[in-house]
Amino acid sequence: MILLLDKETGRTIGEITAQELQILVDAFEEEGREDHDYYIDASSPEYLESQFEGAGRVAGMLKAALGEREGFDVQWVRR
């Protein structure tokens, strides 16, 4: 199981598949092998949907978690 978490609040955003995780890894920069978080802003969900087939569900989760904020860090963890 792979969970997406709001790094600031610790709130669970949702569970994603290995394929959806690969979309995030391919789309966003990792600073190192142990880096499991990404900065999400208002343009991020639209970028995912336009550039990656099958990204709609994870993009929707991120958009909902973003809400009215300018941006936030999302973290993924395997459980």
C-alpha cells in the first residue's frame, strides 16, 4: 500500500497504486534516493493530467488536498 500524506498536517490524502507513484516520480524532482516528497502548487494537478496518461485520479487527490492554499508538500510512504 502506498499512501499520500500532507507533510504539513500529517493528514492522509489517499492511497495510490504503484503506477500512480511512478507518475509522481517521473513528474517531480527528487533531491535524493530517500526523497519521498514533492511540492504541489495550483498548476501541478493540471500538469500531471496533461503530461501523463492515467494521472487523473492522483491529480484529483492532489487538487482536493491543495484546496485554497498556494501550495503544499505531499509525501508518499509505503505501508
